[in-house]
Amino acid sequence: MNKDIAQGKWEQLKGSIKEKWGDLTDDEITQVNGNAEKMCGVLQERYGRTREEAETEVNDFWARQDSGM
């Protein structure tokens, strides 16, 4: 998903993000604000993912959202 599209649809995506990564707090989601790089960092911290794992998860998530919208 294009980062600009992600930021433009951020309010709609918040619910999907909470479903996928239920341990994230509202503050963490707000802090990410549609930025894929920040999302990777939060996943690394919260779930102990490697950078590569976090990037793969985020890219897969954006791709699914992009195809569903």
C-alpha cells in the first residue's frame, strides 16, 4: 500500500490493525499514524520481531488492505 494512501485511510485502518496486532495500545497506533517505518519499529518493540519480520508483516498487511479497498 502506498504510504500516502495508508495515511489517508488511517482512521479506517485502525480497527484492522487492532484486530491483527491486538497487543498494540491506542497510543502506539496513534504514534504510528500511517507510517510504515514507525509501524515496523512498534512491532519490533512490542512483539520482539526482527526488522525483516516486522517489514514482512507490515508489507503483507498493507497489500491485503490495498487489495480489499
